[in-house]
Amino acid sequence: MTETETALSEELFKIAPDVELADIDRSADLREEFDIDSMDFLNLVTALGKRFGIPMPEADYPQMRTFNDLARYLSSATS
Amino acid sequence: MSEFRMPSLGSDMEAGTLVEKAVASGDTLRSGDVIGAVETQKGVIEIEVYENGTFDRWLVEIGQTVPVGAPLALIRGGEEVEPSPEEPSPSETPPAPPETVPVPPETEPDIPEEPEAPPETVPTPPEVEPFHPKPVEPEIVPGPPELPEAPVPDPNDTPQEIPIPTHIEPEFPPEIVPFQHEATSQVRPRITPAARRLAAERGIDVSAFAKGTSDTITRRDIEAIDASKSGRVATDFRTAIAAAMARSKKEIPHYYLSHDIDLTIAERFVATENAKREPADRLLMGAVCAKAVAAATAKFPEFNGHYSNNSFHPSKPVNLGFAINVRSGGLVAPALFDAESLSLNDLMLNLRDLTKRVRAGRFRARELSDATITLTSLGERGTDAVFGVIYPPQVAIVGMGAARARPAVVNGELAVRTMATFTLAADHRVSDGHRGALFLRAIDRNLQTPEEL
């Protein structure tokens, strides 16, 4: 796993500790896969924004739809 | 010097285990402060003090299980807020000492106890108008665990004494993090909240299992341990929900209304606001709707309060129960206190804090017992409409369906709008469909001017 993927999975674990990364489809809807609601997602975005020091604007949410999307978004936003 | 005793949950709780200490000798205490947490068969519940003073010392160690009523700690000096002597007290089980917080089942705010439970009164928010609990017939109101009312009924109580912080760093509610840190660094193994809850539900002794492992125990581990003992279908959680809902359906003559609300304006408002905000300060549509419901509820008192002893006791503050899904299964609806007078931003912060604590398996007795109306939402992945079951002793529940783009007629033209179906289930003993319709329409109106919320 890349560094951003590791960070992302750590933050996801804090929100959905009962879901194993190995069990999910990384190219499917993140909210479905981890059974997270809008509050969980906002907490995830908040945590990632803090961790990487990036704004994570709401307008970019469509680019954060799946695990892979989000990892890619974080990589490009931090590089 | 006074003793702080193991709180009583009711007839079925005999003992509890101290799992976390949040205060140490010499700490200053205010009424409402959380001093620690105890684990019962029904989960971890925070314990609050109802007096001001100085914490003297703990009398039991973490991990120690003591019977209900046994002293847990000593508190020095300060003004003790004693309940009045007339306070009804359970006659059979040892009465909960005044300064303790009864531990409710961690589900719906109102779980009927066993029929032979001691007389209990319906806990009433401090400001609820005419309700002065007198000893009641046990068979009339099988209420939730009795709250010591006296510690908080002073209407002049400062808002700070309500144990919900109005401003809280949303990332790490202070009462959670230090606990976990202490817990993990001492006796208790590292365990995820979901795993801890599951272990509690299934009666698995985590500390025995965890010896020698440095890994965090996950829900999967607990399931593995439990795999051998299959067959326990109904958990405590589900049993409690079943009891409350069965009572509701049996006693409350529900009526139902449904109304489609155009959320296009509210959605734009949220998007415009959030574009200006850091993630930590962003709004959710759920919070905007909660505020709209709270504001409408304040103007329709017949939907806000408790029904007990064959009469309705309206509440002045709107303590809006917000139904929150718990990952390991089940649902709780803890209260956002005084939701009608909170600003939208504060309501959002409180909702965030509450959700976080509920998901971590931690909430307070008053949050469960003092809700005066409930809002339930299935979220964006839910269905078009949800028809709620009222949580007794409340008299109304508002349901919010998933918001989605739908065809609608606006100014005589067909348009695509973001719509959500709102429903009301209310108690016909207290209100009727005419008022219910006006209430739902008031919520609709509030949502058309979200900037005024």
C-alpha cells in the first residue's frame, strides 16, 4: 500500500473498525462499502484534511466516491 | 464528605464494573461533570456527579466489580444538591443514592422494566411545566430508569450544568480520549468500540481473552470467540428496543401524516455555506432539518413532551432526540438539549459530538431519558419515507426520507427539484391530524428560509 492508502485506511478504521479493508471493493462506493453515513463521511474528510493539511472542499466530493478515488485524490492533492 | 455510589439501573442490575476514571484526587467538580464510566451488561455508561465539590479519592480500582449502592468514590465539601425528601424512591431494590446517575439500557430512552420493578416515574426534563413526580402506581408507568430529578430541577440552573458541551472540539470530545488513553494504558486491553459492545452484548470477558496480546481486539475477534456459542439471537439491545416499541404500539394511538418538502433552497444554502468553511465547521442537511423541526416544535407544544399518568406534560425546551444508527446493530435516539434555542452552527457541533459519542458507545443517562420529541432519518442511502414508532413517553416522531432529485411543479411549471418526504407519527391522545398537518407545514416553511434558522 502507498503512504496515502495507509493513512486513508487508518482513518477509515477509526470510523468503521468493524470493516476490514481486505473485504471491500476499492472501486465501489465508499459509503456503501464501509456503511458510513454523511456524518461519518464528514468526519473522514475532516480527519484527512487535518492529516494532510489540505482543504478537501465539498465541491471535490465527487472525486472521493470510492476508496481508490479518494486515495488518488489525496495523492494528487499532496504531491 | 459524601460517598458516590454505584448507580442503579433497575431491578435487573445488581453490580457494575468501574472501567474508567476521568477525575483524580483534588479535581474540582461541578454538578453534571462526568467522573468516570462503569460497564454493565448493557454497555458502558458515563457516570455524572450531581453536586459541586472536590474529588477526594476513588474507593475502587479499575476493573473492580461492586454491587449497586456500594461506594465508588469520596467527594469533599461543596454544596451537595440533595433531592428533596419527598422524592419518590424505589421501594424494593436498594434506592439509588441521590448523587448517582441511574444507568439506562443503552437503547430507546424508555424501556419498560420488569412488571415487578419498583415504582418509577417518567424522567422529566427540568423545565417541563406541571409535572411533579409523586410515587406512582408501578403498573401505570413502567418508565425508564428513574432519574434523580432533584439535582437539576432548579430552573435557574446555568446552561453549563447541562452535561452537553455547547462548544466542543468536534474531533476529540475531551471525555472520550483521555478515557481511552487511560484505559488502554492500564488494565484494559485495546479494543475497538464495536468489539467492546459486541463483547458486552454476548457476555464475553474481554480481559481474559486479551492477556498476552498487544493487538487491538476487533469485532471479528469477538465474533470468533463467540462462534462456538451460537444461538443467542436476541441481544440485550434488541430486547430493549422490542420492549419499548411493543409498548408504544400497544398504548399509543398513532396517526400518520406525510408531506413532500422541497429542499432545493436548503441544499443550495448548505453548499454555499460549506464552500466557505473548513471541514470541521461544515453543515449537514440533517442538522438544517433538525433545526427546522426544533423551531417548528417550539410553536406546537402538543408534539413536545411526555405522556404519563394519563395526561400530557408539555415541555418548554425542545430536547430533540436524534435517532442514530449504531454500527453493531440497533438504534439510539439521544437528545440534543434545547435544540430550539441553539444556533444552527451549535446544533451541528452538538450533533457531531453526540454522534461521535454514540458510535463510541458512550452517552449519558439524561440524553436517553430526556428527549421530548424524536427526529429519525434514514440518511441519503435510505428510502423515500420512514414512518416512525413513537418512543414512549414521547408523543411524536418526525421522519425524514432520503432527499433526491424528483419531478415537481414549481410556479405551474414542471421542474427537477431536490425533494424529501417528511412524515409525522403522533399520539392521538394529545393531538390530531389538523394540528399535525400545520406542524409539518411549519417545518416546510422553515426549510424554505434556511438562512433564518
